[in-house]
Amino acid sequence: MSTLQLGLAIIGGLVLAGVVAYNAWVTSKSAPRTARERGGDVRDEMAGDETLPYTPADLEENEIQRIDPVLGDMPGAPVPPDPAVVAAAVASVHLNPLMNQPEKRPGLDALIDVITPLLLEHEVSGDALLAALPGTRRVGSKPFAVEGQSEATGEWESPRLGQRYRALQAGVQLANRSGPLNDIEFSEFVVKAQAFADAVGASPDFPDMRAEVARARELDAFASGHDAQLGFTLRARRTAWSPGYVAQHAARLGFVAGALPGRMVLSGSQSGQAPILSLVFDPQAAMAEDPEQSALREIALSLEVTHVPRTEQPFVRMRQAAMALAEAMEGVITDDAGQPLSTDTMDRIGSDLESLYDALDGRDLSAGSAQARRLFS
């Protein structure tokens, strides 16, 4: 082999090696970020890591005053936690048992329900009431309910086995996000309540349909003007994220896995309270055969304003969580249209929410109350 041939062979080999190395570099850069291991006790390291914007303890109710509601300069990105934290976050089957317990259904309330007394001639058992209940507990798009007055406590409750009742009432909700109670739904309520009353030997005393339908329209008009669902979108600046990478950082802020794939929630301070925040990403990526190879370019943070008590300071916590995740995962906070959200914009949103809370309080429909959760559902 001549010197020229040998030189060309060497050059060709170098070019080939360069192409292979470049392709490997491009592949590694385009792969989604994944959860990484680290040694030592995570909690101990987190406690001594001054680069963290804050710890999960700062999000607890008794620490909420420490959170600065104004977005400002934040320290560097936090160090990834132990993968065990991620496993606890992404495995929805291992949720806290308290989260799986059904919330006690709120009772009928004259503020948001049509209530019809069912007059009894004699005492009736809870067993008989349960047997007589209609198969469907809805009237059109509105919830329908029957309650009995407990002999022991004097409180109204859903009929229970083994209990005795001397007073009954039936009700239907005046309005919800499907709209106000209309004439057809009120007539259906009358038919359903009458059939139940006949089955248990009671006499219903129905209110005037015109008055109740008008009340439903007025309540719906108020609800339509004071319903609020906020959402932030967090978009990756460069490298995509894997579901485990997202769960890893969200878990550090107190988020736990929700009931559905691709959903995490920040629980409230009270048992049975609606989640303060929801974090959602592509459920298909969460259910992939190898989730760590699924690429996420964006995740969403959402807040049901009317479902969370004002005292939880949900918007403050939402913007702090969004900023912390954006800092840690190299993302940018935008609205649904992809426009970046500035500090001034968030301040205006916070000011508007305070006015909204005042209006709800003035109507006895405070955010997070049982009545508000039912009305805005």
C-alpha cells in the first residue's frame, strides 16, 4: 500500500469516527432527562443544601408565611433526589390510604338546592328508605338526594341501615357547571320525589316551580361570573423530560401520585379537602412500556380556585411551585397559548383572585366550602 493510500485510509477512519461520535452526541442530547441516583440520605443532604429554592416543609400550612409571593431571583437548580422518591410518586397504587377514603357527601343546603319536605305519618326505617331510593341519583344533569333526620343527633343525613327516621326531605341542586335547573328537570324532580314518597308512605310539599327555576337562573348567573380555573404550562427550554424526571422534582415539592396516570396532586392540610394543585402530563408517556424513554416537552399545573380554601394560599403556592420546577428542570412558565408569564401578569392574577374570594365570601359560597365545590362542579 502506497503512502497516499495509507493517508487516505487514516483520514477516512478519522472522518468515520467523527461521524459516529457526533451521532452519539446528538442522540444523548435529544434523549429525555431521566431520574438519577445519588448516595447518602436525601433528607439530610436536602437540609444542608443552600442551593435549594425551598424544601417541602415550606409548603406546609404552618410554614406558608415564609413563601415570598413575588417571583424574584432564585438560586441554582437542586440536586436530584433518590429514585425511591420517584417510585413513591409514580406508583398510584401506593397512595396514602386516607386519600382513597370517599369524602362524606355534603348535605342538602337551601342556598343551592330545591328542598321538598316529605311528611311522614309514622316512623320509617333506613332499610325501607334505601330500598325505595331510585336507581339514578340524578335529575337531568343535577344531583338528586333524599335525607332523613337522625333521631339520635337531630342532623339530616343520607339514609342508613338500622336507623329510624320521623322526618324526610328530598332535594335537587339548583345549578352546576352544566347550567341552571330548568322546567323539564324540575318536573322530573317532582316525578322522582313523588314516586319515592309513595313508596315510603310520605306526602311531599313541593315549592313553586317558577320561583325555584328563577332562583336557579340567578344562582347560575352568579356562578358563571365567579368560576375560575387557573393553569400554568411549563415548557422545556432545550432537553425533554422523562415522566420519572418530572415526578422526581415534583415529589420534592410535596406532590404525590393521583388516581390517574400522568397526574400528581398537592394535598390540602385538611382530610377530605380537594387537592390544592394538580400537575398533569401525557398519560400515554406515563403508561409507556419504558417510561424513562418517553419524552415530555411540557407539563401543566392547574388550580380549581373555587375548590380550595383561601387560607391555603393556593395561588402563592402555585406560582412558587411553577418557578421552582422551571428553575430545577430548565423550563419556562407560559399560559395555554405558549406566551411566557411575567411577574407583573402573575401579580395581576393574584389581585383579581382576592376580589373573587371576597365576592364568594359575600355570597356564603366561600372557596373550598362544600356548597362551592358542589356548585362549581
